Amino acid sequence: THMLKRLMGRKKKEKEAPKKLKKIFGMPIEPNKEFIPEAIDQIVTFLEDIAIGEYDLFRFCTSPDVVDLKRHIDNGDLPLKLNKESIQSVTGVLILYFRELPEPLLTFALYDEFVQSIEFEGQERLKRTASLLARIPLGNYSFLNFILLFFWKVKEFSVTNGVTSTTLGVIFGPYILSSSQDFSSQSYSNVSNDVVTWLIDHYPLVFDVNSNNPTPLV
């Protein structure tokens, strides 16, 4: 009986063992499968549902709440407890996640070709951009589609939230498109902002928004 109790106690401890945490900040995107970190999905859903029309949605924030929320994510404390009183802290963590990516979403390898796409207009630029998007890894593509759709929704509320596609391009551009040299030195050029602003403005044309799993239009 004593042995049985010990075995039962051991099984109980095994069941209660915390699951292995999966760090997301500073980690590369998983290239070979669809990739949207659960914590980032929760943040975007919260912002869409609760705060998308709030003025100055992406105002720069360095409050302790940003550090605290990042700590909860690192500790695997999901679902996250988010509230409307700390919206800038939530967007601050989203910016921080992108800032800590080891490589921009559009990859170092395709930087020059995305920059060259600026020289074209209309259908030719759409065609070239869609062709380039089809070459990025699946994980990058799925996450890019996810975040650009969110940005497109945000800029649609620019009259009330004050956040335009240009604003989003300036904030997130360097973390979505950058050369390896600029990325390592954190000395970014305006061309990254311009490309990302264009991608946001043309999201419905670049992606098949009528599909459950949007794919680039080629």
C-alpha cells in the first residue's frame, strides 16, 4: 500500500510538471510551416477587437508594463491578461517582438529585389511583388500575411486612431525589410518604410483576400 501511494504520488507530480516553455522573442521564424506565435495572435486579436479605433494606438511606450507583459509571454502565461487601460504597452510589446527578430520577414536574400520593385508601377509592380512573396519561406509568408492584414485594418481606422499606412511603415518597415548590413547596425533607410507602406496599402490586391488561406496573386 505504501509503495502504491508513492507510485501514485510520482504520477501526480509528473502530470503537474510544467510544460517546456517555447521562447518567441529573439527567435527565428520557423520556415517550413505556417507560423503565428500564440501570444502575438492574442495581442493582435485584442487590438482588433478592443482598441483598433483608439487614438495614438502605436504611440511609443517604454513603461514597466511592456517589460512585465514580455515577461508573462516568456513565462508562457497564456492566455494573456490584456486590458484597454494599457493599450500602448500591448502595442509596445508587439513592436518589441519585431525589433528582436534575428532576420526581417522578407529575408535578407530578397532585399535588393524588393527595393528594385519600387521602380515599377501598377500591375507590373503587383506582379513582381507577388512573385517575390512566393519565394519567401512558408513561415515568413504566413506571418507576413497575418500582420499585413492587421496593419491594413488599422490604417482603415486612421481617421480615429491617427495611424496611417505611412506611420506603420516607419514603425515596422525596418523589421519587415532590411539589408543585413542595415539590420546589424540598426541604420535603416527610408526605402524599407516605403516598401512596407506600399504592401499595407495594396494588401487586398497583393493577396487573395477572398480565400480562407490567402496566397499571393501571381
